[in-house]
Amino acid sequence: MNTVPPTILAFGAWLKNAACLWQPGQPAHWSAIHGDLSDPQACEALRHSVAHMVGDLMAKGRRPDAIAHDLHPDFFSTRLALETADQLGVPAIGVQHHHAHIGAAMATHRLNEPVIGLALDGVGLGTDGTAWGGEMLYVDGHRWERLGHLSHLALPGGDKAAREPWRVAASALHALGRGDEIAERLATVSSPAAARTVSQMLDKGLNCPPTSSAGRWFDAAASALRICQHQQDEAEAAIALEKAAAMALEEDPDILAIDGVTTAQDGVLDLRHMWAQLLDAPTRDIGRLAAGFHLALAEGLADWAIQAARMRQVKAVALAGGCFFNRILRERLHAQLSSCGLRVYLQTEQGFGDAGLAIGQAWVAAQQMTGQPDAVVTTRKEPHSCV
């Protein structure tokens, strides 16, 4: 067991990529934010930043003790991390995406205690190979456990569903056992042929990978309320949903949460029946319904985390991931957790999302190297283009 704090160079993930150098006794050193690694220029910018960071260390007679990266094997950041680790002759440590988000909050606030972590975002590869994004974790130093997740949605068409919220609404209907309504309800927001095709895909389970993503539940809500059916920009539907909710709450702060969020015995926070009330509401007061969705989600998450904190005898909750850019969700959840005597910590360095992920990767890797050696150490793979 290594007791000397290690120096870790972390490579971030895919969206809003930034690298981070974690050194003992020093503030984290960040690269510029490179942008999404679907852009070849962003990939080259990451490569340049990493080379500069390593070069500065080598000039001082030092080098990283390990390289940290996301678990996704096809990310350019992962490939470059493995290549760099091989060149330097140091370990490459894979860190699960949402564990890194919670690690980012813990690193920022220098926490040395166990926490319940709520990590809510669009997507991150889970340890089971599926898409995660609505996670409750227990994190204690190098040890962590997935305690629960949001109810699953199938993604008809895979990544295409993240660009077309009506597909996620179709998935939610199917998950409620109401798949026979998809063609009728959604034909006007897509096309009759597309709605029938998606219904058939869901029935047969063809190209419909599951996800626990909080971001996709926001998409499903935005679609149910006819706020957004197609989005060009990341989180466009969620932002529009929040805007409608904020306007309604400004006019009437006493809007009530929608009923229907339940916690199953297996730790799943089930949002299906709450979502159905958006679709089936007798009135179409979109703003009030959008607000009710936000308040219900905040209350459900708070109760879920409070129960876990009591069971684990934990006094702190960490909130991380891009969904916490949503001010209504963030402030309501923070207030409810605090009112129960829990200390609440936010991922704040570089923002709530993936731009600040690398510090969490570095923190997790450092914890693993100085604690029980159960790190995910990956072997060398051939680098490939991010194009």
C-alpha cells in the first residue's frame, strides 16, 4: 500500500473535455476546456495540453505516477490516456464516469468522509456496460458502491433518441405498458411511419439500449408537454423545460409537486407514473406541469438520498453531473437535504458537468493508489483517430 500521495494526470471524458494534473499539496492544474472530442481539433488540443503538462513535469525531474481516464474504450481521451501511460511506463487507471463526478465534488471540498452521491447527467458508461446517468452511489475513499438508479428507459435508435425527445417519450409509454398508444400520440410530432417504426422497435427490443439517464427523463417530460420534440443542441429540451417551470414558479411559488415518484426495493427510483401524469393531465397548463415535474423529481431524489444516508449512517451528500446546472432542481434538492441535517456538497470546479470531470478521475485514482489496490488498470491499446 502506497502512503505517499501520488501525482495523477487525468484526461477527462468526451463532452467539454479538459485535462487535469493532480499533485500533492498543490491546487489542481487544469488545461483549457477543449470542447467535445467529436471535433478533431479538440482531440489535437487535448493531445497538445497533455504533452505540455507532461513536459513541464519532466523538466522538473518528475512524471505522473499514474494516468486516469474514463471507462469508455472508444473515447479519444481513453485511447490517448492508454498511449501516454504506455510511453511513460506508468499505470492507466479507468474510473467510472459517475464515480468521477462524485469524486470531483469530494476533491473540490477536500472531503475525508463517506458520502451518498447523486450523479445526474446525460450518459456515462457503467461498470455493467450499459448507459448510466441517474445514479445514487456510496463513496468512501477508494471504496464505492452503486446503491440505486433511476428507472430505465430504452433508447430506440440509440444515440438518435438523445436528439429526438419524442422517441424517449415513446419509450416511457412502452415502459408503462402503453405501447399501443405510441403511434396515435406521437404521429403528429414525428411522422406516422416513424412512430410505428419506433413502436415496433420497442416491442421487439431492436436497437433499444437501456439507460438510467436523468437527462433522458427530462427529454421525456419536455416531449410529453410538447415543449421540445427535436433538439439541435445538448440539453435543449431540458433547458426549455426548466424555463417553463421557472416562469410558472415565479407567478405562483406554491405550485405542488406531481405525485407518483416511488422507490422500489431494489433501489430503483421509479419516475414512470409521475411522468404519465404530464401526458394525461386534464389541463395543458404547461408551465405548472413542468414545475410539478421538477418539484416531484427533487422530492423523490431527496427522500431517496435521505433513506440511504440513514441506512449507511452518512452525514454528507454530494451532488454532481450536468443536470445540476438546472437551478430549480439544484436549489430545491439542496434545501430538502439540508433541512434533514445533511451537509450538501456540489461539484463546482469547472462547473457541474464533464468539464470538471478530470479532477474527479484524478481524485479517485489517487484514492485507489493510496488505499486498497483495487483500481481498474487497463492494458495498452492501439490509438485511433477521434474522427
